[in-house]
Amino acid sequence: MIIFGTRGVVYQLAMLTLVCGGCGNPAAHSLRKYVTKFTLFFVPLFPISTKYRTQCTFCGTEHQLPREQAEAMLAQAAAPQADPAQQPHNYQG
């Protein structure tokens, strides 16, 4: 007897502040990666599908994203934000 099936795994990649398409509020959104893997004897072997979604923490609305857009959002979240107050000043005296 061979036992096989699928198993889903969810990875939370980032928390982003976006304007929600559902409620219109600027709120935190969690960027998540959903991976479904083929299992054999309860051991996950290889991924069957991968989906990226954002979920609004205010209203709970989920939106599915293409991989390229999710990776761009993740890169933008990982990039350090430039704070003008902490920029070096060149004083001429």
C-alpha cells in the first residue's frame, strides 16, 4: 500500500503598509506565500503549486498576486528607507 497526498505550507514573508482594495483604509497587510507539496508516506517531496497573497489586517480581505509583483513588494519592504533627518550634512564654514 502506497500512501500519497498533498500538504500545504504557509510562509509569512513581510508586513507591509498598503491602501486596501476592499475597505480603502491604509492598513498593515501580511504578504504570504502558500506552497502545496506532494507527499509520499507523509514526507513532502516537491512543490506542486505556489501562490502569493496579501491580507488586510483591518478587514481581512485577501488578494492574490503574481510572483513578480510579490517579489517586488518583498524587495521594497527589505530596502532601508531613507530618512532625511539622518542624512549626513556637509557644512561649509
